[in-house]
Amino acid sequence: MRPGEIHLSRALLLSIGLLIALPAPVRAGTNLIRNGGFEEGPGEYPGVGKYWETNDGQPHPAINGLTGETKHAGNWSQWLKAHSTWDLGAVRQVSAYNSVTPGKTYRIQAWIKTANVGNPAGWYVFGLWWFQGDAYLGDSKMPRQETNNYDWRLISWTAVAPPGADRVAAVLTRHTDGDVWYDDVFIGEESPGTPEIVCMPPTFDRRVRRGGSLPDDSFTIHNAGGGTLNYTVASDVSWITVSPESGISTGDVNTCVITYSVSSLAVSEYVGSLTVIDPAAVNSPQTVRVTLRVTIPGDFNLDGDVDLEDFGTFQICYSGPGVPQLDAACSEARLDDDTDVDLDDFALWQTCFSGPAGPVNPVCTGH
């Protein structure tokens, strides 16, 4: 099939709006590619993501695969497999009619991993095609990399839509030998201006009993400025991981999930930071701060024992029967899990008393 020809399956026609009247205009900055992260799973073609199609409209399960073993983020990536006979593999997706404006600048990017590429021509694995209706107008190729084989990296560039262009196709290829994996494919209009990082909420305060676990948390990242925010997120501690570790925003709000691994942590207070970086952003870097207190019952100063120093804190927090004690600093003194701090809590605290440097039973309160 020549570049100017295009095979459109019925499923793809439905997805891009050919069989429906006058699709709504696409908002600037919106990803024109559906299922760019492949999280919606397979579609019409074996081993090919939903809304995507093979280059010739035929199934090629020997060279196309959705995989959860090698991916940048989420559960899936699109894999174009090395094959001893087939020296070319390609899948693509064409945007909706009237989704592109001539003369506008578009951001094209994807996370890509390659392996076993030996042919010098194999550097070209990602590009786009411009269309006017169904007529091919031209293409734009990814920047050439310094090596043909690399671990996951963000390939990103901009291109201006040519006169007459009203659609664009993302083209993922295995141009010669080797394997290529794709994730988080994006094509969207580039907004003018400088990006600005906004993280919400910017802090988390968590408590957990020693040996226990914590549910996941989440925070959002969005671009409050202009242009396209291309960010990465990194944790500075081993007990926090974040997913996904990168993203893009032209104003849309992205969610990141924080996962905690705290069951092996000793009694103490810990602080970790998630750093969000985009060198082009006016306020890069930004941080999300996580404060964690790992506790045992009755040990209010987190020194690993329950002694008279902790009793001093208990006295300060004592509120009496039926009087709610809502001070966050006194939450650990509510040992019987009601809202007050009274003699019932003191009785439980006495069962936990160890004296200076004495061992504490982590279930001394019965739970």
C-alpha cells in the first residue's frame, strides 16, 4: 500500500465520524488520538489496540501484539514484533474529519522503546500523515535518535498542518528489523505561551501502625499556563511509588496514583517528596510532599517506647468523657477509637506502658 492510499475499516470509520453527521469540533490541546495509551485494550485487529488499524487493513498477529509485560505506564503497550520474513510492520489511527486546522502547530509525541534494531534505516519508527479528507498530503517524521536501540524515552516534536489539512494520522512502524513498543501516543494542537505546573493537593499527611498498610492516594497535575506541559514525576524515597511517571497537559487535568510500601518501616516520622519537572515550565520543579508517621499504641513521641514522656502528652490531650478531642496532634491518644480522650483510653495506655527503651506490644490495645 502506498502512503497516499488509505484503508478504512467500518470500525475505524465509525470511530472517526465518517458514518455520522458533522462531528463536533475538537478542543484545542485535546489528544486527537483515541486510546493513545492502549488502556482500552484490543480492537478489531488481533494484537492491535482499539481504534487502531493495520497498515494494509489485514490481520497480522505474528507481528502485532498488545503486551502488559513491557509498557511505559498503565497496563498495556502496542508491540510491533521482530519477524524473520516481514521487514515492515505498521499500525495507525486517523483522526476525525475536521479535527485539524491548516497553519496550526501540533505536538506529536509518544513513549517508545526499541530493541534488536540493526538496520541503519530502522531509526524511523514513528511519524504522522496529513490528510485532506481521505487524500494524503504529506508526512512528518520523528527526530532521529543518536542510537537505534533505547529504553523507554519520550519522542516529541512539533509540525505545522499544511494548507488544506483537516485530519492527521499517527503512524507506528517497525521499519526494518527489531522490536518496537509504543505507549501514550499524543497528537494535539500546541497552545502558545509558557506552561505552568499545578499539583493538587500539594501535601499529604498519613499515619499507620507499625507493620500496617495504607490505601493508595491520588493527586492531579495540570497546566495552568500556555503551551504544552511535558512533565515527569519522581519519588525521592523507596516507600512511595507513583504512576504514571510522566504525562502531558495543555490544560486538561491528569491524575497520578501514590502507592505506599510501609509495612517494614520502623516507628518514626518520615517525609517523602514527589517532584514534578518540566524544564520549559515557568515554575519547574514543583513538589508534592508526603509526611508519614509510623506509630505503635501509646508512643506519642515516636521514640519506640511508651513511658512518662508519652504520659505527659496524654495529659495534655485528656478531654474527659463525651468531650470530643479533635486536635490532630491528639489523634493517637484516642486509643479506644471514639472521639474523646478519657479514662477508658488511659486504661488502654497503661496496658501499653513499657518504660524507657522497653519493648512495646504493637497490639497492646487489642487491635
